Amino acid sequence: MKSILGLVSALALVSPNWVFSDCQEIDLQRFYGIPILSQEQLVACIEISDVLKDGIFYLEIPHECKEHISDALEFCYRFPNDEKVKEYTDGKFGGYHNREHTQIESFYIERRDWDTVLPTSIQQLAFKMARLSNILLETILVSSAIPKELWSEGTGLLTENGGQNHFSFNHYRPEKKAMGIKPHQDFGFASILFTEKAGLEAFYQGQWEEIPPLKDHFVVVLGKAFEILVNDVSKGSGAWHRVRQLSEERVSFAITCDNGEDQAVKRYEREINQLETVHESYQDYLTECFKQTYSLDSSFNTK
């Protein structure tokens, strides 16, 4: 299927506030029961509210991203021994992390530092995936019935290019006898993830299900901030997911959509058509989320 990222890019350049209208409902193809969204369907703004309820689906990889995938995977294997990576920190959550009680070691880097730290090919991939994530965000806001006039405040300026995009690289070490990563929700609005090996599982329609890699597709994982904003699980939720204990080396990479760091986390109150503040500071919200996710006594709770 031919990608139309070029059309998406052109529309975004003509009007940064371009949004979808007249969404159409359509039956999506599925892979092991998980919905698949093509680039054509993304741009056409099909109705995906049923997809959002479970918080996870496949998204076709745009042609312009494919040329960089192998470089990003190679970097995932290499970054644990890269001195430039080990030295990087943004003073907050960015940088190298060797997680206790899990098999994962990660490297997070925010958009403002991509061009000074990442290799050129991966910079290009990061910016292309960020652009894709912005388009995806507008699609899910439309399908979850959030009024457009509330998008900017509700997403912490993400829809005005004032939020954050973090690129993450993950390396799983089978020599550690632990879960790959414990059950958790991603912290932001959405993550666009790539991996080529099995191990990812999601709590999907009431039970844990394998989310196997699908050739030429990303996995979209909706996050906790999205679930808080929507405030109606019938219209959208953040997916609980985990990586099982692995017996072989595995890597993945992802881009995330996050509020601006000085913005509040908001909840949409549908009865009064207003936003309410849940967390005054996104930075404080992230601190709480990191502690809950990576602490030894963290637990799985879908409530």
C-alpha cells in the first residue's frame, strides 16, 4: 500500500492547525485481534472511537520513515556503550537509565537535543515520527469528542507545537532474571513504538494478550494523560502493557507526545464542557509516574 506521508506533510505545512472533519466509520483490518490503521485511513479521518477504548493498535509505517529503521535498531544495540549517550542529561528525566528490577536499559532524549546528540539518520526519523504523532493526536482528539477549542489547553500546548516529544531507545538484557518491564501505562498522550521481536503484551479486552510485531507497522500505545483528558473509558483509555521476561536480547524505539513541562494535566468534564486541572505541573506528574512505574512495589491496577 502506497504511503501518503507526503500529502500529510503538505497539508501540515499549508495549515499547522489543519484538522479533520466529517469522520467516517469503517471496519478496520486486524492482526491477532488488534486493529490496523493505514496511512490513508489516518489522513481520511475514519472514526476510530472503538479502537481508542482499548488504547492500542497498529499503524502503517510511512514510506519516508522506513529508510531509517535499520539505523535506529542498530543504535538501540549500541547506545549502552556509547560515551556520548552516557554523558547526556537534560537535568530531568532525559538520559541513560539502567532500570532496577527489570531487564530494560533506556535512553530518553527530548526534541530540543536531537540535532546535537543523535546521528543524522536517526534525527531525520525522530522528526518524521514527531510529525506523524501530531497528526495522530488530532485524529484521536476528534474521535474522542474533545472540542477543538479545548485542544491547546487540554494537551498542554501539544497541538500548538508547544509540547514535548521524547525519543526513547530500549535495550532488554536476558541475563537479568526479571520482567522485561512491569505492567504500566505510558505517561503522555500517545507513543509510537517499533520493535521486530516478540515480548510486548497488553491488557486487551479484559485479559493479557501478546502484541506480536507486524511487518511495516508501528504499534501505537495510548497513554495515561490521554485517558485523564478524555475522562470516559467508552471514548478512550491508556493501554496497560508490559514486556515479559525475555530469554534473548531485544530492542525497541519509540516517540512520545507529552504536555509542555510547565503545563498542567487536564480532564475534560463533558457535562459542563470545560477542562479541570488534575495536576498543576506536568513535571510533578511525570515524577509521580516514574516512581510508580519503576519502584519495586509497583502494581498493576486498571481501575
